[in-house]
Amino acid sequence: MKEKEKLIEIKHLKKYFSVGKGKVLKAVDDVSFDIYKGETLGLVGESGCGKSTTGRTIIQLYNSTSGKVVYDGEDLQLIKTAADIKRMKKKIQMIYQDPYSSLNPRMTVLEIISEGINNHEVHLGKKEIKDKVYELLESVGLDKKHANRYPHEFSGGQRQRIGIARALAVEPEFIIADEPIAALDVSIQAQIVNLMQDLQQKKGLTYLFIAHDLSMVKHISDRIAVMYLGTIIELAESENLYDNPLHPYTQALLSAIPIPDPKLERARERIILKGDVPSPLNPPSGCRFRTRCPRAMQICSDSVPKWQEVSPKHFVACHLYD
């Protein structure tokens, strides 16, 4: 079987924020993973664990504190010229969480979607740009009659479709979807996920899909990385992670997903985590999850667990597997 081709390599990525009085918030703290061409990598974890900061640091909205982001063999931190930055922006796009605040309320849908085309496709005339916008709207399940309307005239789901069309306008290879369904009704969430899957197959896209809802991530992701307090604690193929979660935190997250069978739902045991998520300003020593872990041992406070491959393509950072 042909080995998958790496599109992105994240190597020891750190993003720290100075929050005054000499304090440092370690939002992303030594994160490493790869994303392969044509796949969807799901990145999950509780609110505030550093998922969105990871996405924004990859796309260079934030400058990393240290570490590398290598895209198709190119180190993004070394790209400095305006022409090269523009070239990379065409390849990497982002879909934002909030479809209400991510669209300019003073611009029509036509203006919003054509903004990127105007920047990158300078050879196109007005009619060609308009036709391309109409085509994009149809590809996300909207109509060309929507082009002259303003964002406030649309529902949340429709606005997110506009956001997807805007991301697709420059024909990117890689899209970071930062909790794209979090602000939407449950009935609309599945529609957006299905749309993203269809577009991925038609256009050969690669996704980093950031979310806190593990049940929805399973449907779209080939592999899933679980994040806790700025670090990746488990990474595996989607089915493998659901069938055999190794880290106590992943087990707790999965136990919170309701099962549609009432008998099974009543019989199974929920894992209730004690305490609150510690502050990233002052994370615990050793394993960051130890203060809430039902299986914590002395070694968990003494040393940071090493990242290891416990079974083929299933990685975990936990002392239980040393």
C-alpha cells in the first residue's frame, strides 16, 4: 500500500502569551503532529485547551514562540517576502467558528466572497469574478440570488456556508476549520459536516477540523488528536480511538457521549472528572491531567509522560503504558 504523503508537519510548536507581571500563559506547549494530503485530522478537547490557538499559529495569525510549521516541505516561519506570503495564503485558508462575527456586515455576499479572488486572480474581469462567486455559492448549497444580500439577512447555517465559499474562493489545498459547527443548531451541524465532506472529495482538500464535540468529529475525521491544557495526549485513527481509548482523559470524554440505545445508555458507566481544568498560567508538574485523573500515581507528578506508539498508529502520553 502506498504511503500517505505529508502535507503539514508541526514540530515542537509552542505559543506563549505574556499576561503581565512576568506571568506567561502557555496556550500551546510543545505540540507535534503531521497532517497527510487529502485527510481530515480532528483536534478535540475542552474549551481553553489551546485548540484554536494551535490552528491560528499554524496559519500564522499568531507568531509561534518556538517550533516549526512545515507546509509541503517549506518552513512557514522562514517565508518573509510579500509574494511568498501571498502564495501561501492562497494555499491555506480558515473557516471561523462564529458565522455572525466573521463576515463583514457592511459588505454584500458578492463582495465578501470576491475579496480573495480580487487579491489572487488579478487577471480576471468583473463578469468572470461574478460567475465564479455564483459557482461557489451553488457549490455550498446557496443560490446566485443570495449574492447581493448582506450577512444579517441569513441564518447561522447559511452564513457558515458563505464562510466556506469565501475560504474556497482562492482554491486552497488546506483548510483549518476552527469549530465551524459550534455556534449552529444541532440539526444544521450535520448538514455543514456533510457539505464539508462532499467538498473535500470533489476538490481534494485537506482539513484540520477543530472541535470539542467528539461525536461529530468521528464522522468527518480520519485521525483524531486529543488535546489537554496545551499538549497533545493521544492521537489515533478515528475508529481506533473510539473503540480503544487509552488515555484516561480520552476515556472520560468518550463516556460523556450519549448512546442512542436506552438500555446500553443506562447500563454503562460515566466517568466523572473531579475538579476544574488547571490554569495554563500554572500547569501541574509532570502529567498535566494528573490533578483530575482517577488513575493518577506518584510518577505522574514526578515526570512528564513520554509520547509513545502503544499500537500501530496509536500514540499516547501516559505513564500507564510505560
